[in-house]
Amino acid sequence: MMKRMMAFVLLIFVGFTLVSCQKSTTTETMISTQPETDDFDYSPLTFPNYTQINPVRYLDQNEIGSYNGWQDFGLTGEIKTHPWHQATYTYQMYSYFIRTNLQNLYGEVLLPQSLEELPEWVTQSNADGHRILWFSMTGRTLPNQIELLQTEVLTNNSETQTFIRAEYRVSLSETIQQWIVYFMEVDGIYSSFSIRVNEYYDQVLSTGDLIVKTYQLRTNLTP
């Protein structure tokens, strides 16, 4: 009888020990999987004058003004950002943003080591400083959520440069925006060409692809 009582007590003790271990493991798992919190202070950020960094080289002009422009993009290249006249709706239909050398934009917030990781990396709204690119393009407003919809690899017309086209749904405090961002890498330096999509998604997408595919080295100054 005594042996049976001791065995019963020992069984209860082992049971409590297993439950305690399970709770401890569960707690550790919950702690390790909790999302990060973005504690980065975005308010003092200042951004370079991108009009000066990425000047437009116009090739044509008439009584209305300049058009058919090439604009610096990346360390050594340029893209045909203004093939249409400024008075046309096609020219006015999109808002675009060139960011040459994203590491300079992000400062001490280190970018991922490969370009392939970058489209997902900029969606991490809970990680410190990952929203700097969006902050520089949305009127200094931080997105609450950034959803990566799809990516595709593109090359320019001369097949000398590769781009990753990434499409996003960006939730701000009072609106939801759709963006198309073209990421590129030259000698380990990342740059981006971003277009905010209006109601004509197909036209904006084809326009963005057309612009990026014109990419050429600045030493090649053919129209």
C-alpha cells in the first residue's frame, strides 16, 4: 500500500514538472515570436535635394517649354523620365521619386546584403527605420502597413542592367496608396525609382516599365 502511495505521489510530481516545463517553453516561444517595435525617431530626418542630385537633361524645346528629358538615376546611369511634353496628361498622370544610393537615405539603418531581400525589407513597418523610403515620398507620413503584392525581374532595352519591380499597397492614417518601385544595384549600391499609382493602373505600370527600360550609362548620350 505504501509503495502504491509513493508511486502515486511521484507520478503527480512528474506531472507538475512536465506542465511547468511546457509553460516555460511556451512563454519563451511567445517572447521570441513577439513582433518588433519601431522605436526609430523619424522626425529629425532631412533629405537631400533630389532635383540637384538627379538633374534632367532636356533634348527638345518648343514654345510651350522643355520636354524629352533624360534624368540621372543611380551612380552612373540615366533614364528617359520625360518623353512626353509637360502639358500632356500622360506627363502629369503620375508622381515619381528617384532615390540614388539608398544607404545614404537610410543613414545608420543598414540595408540588407542582397537586392533580392530589399523589396520585402522595406515592408517591415515594426523594424527600426525600415520605413524611411516611404517617409521620404509620402509627405513625411509614416505608413501603418506596407504590403508587398508581387515582384518581377526586368532588364533595360540594352540588357545591361537588371531591375526588380515591386508592387505595394501602402496604408497611411487616412488613405491607402498603391506604389510601383523599381530597385536596382550598381557596385553594391541600391537605388530606386518609385511611382505612385493613380486610377489608371495599367497605364502607370506600362509607363514605369517603359521609363526604366530606357536606362543607359551617362557616358552614352544618345537620345
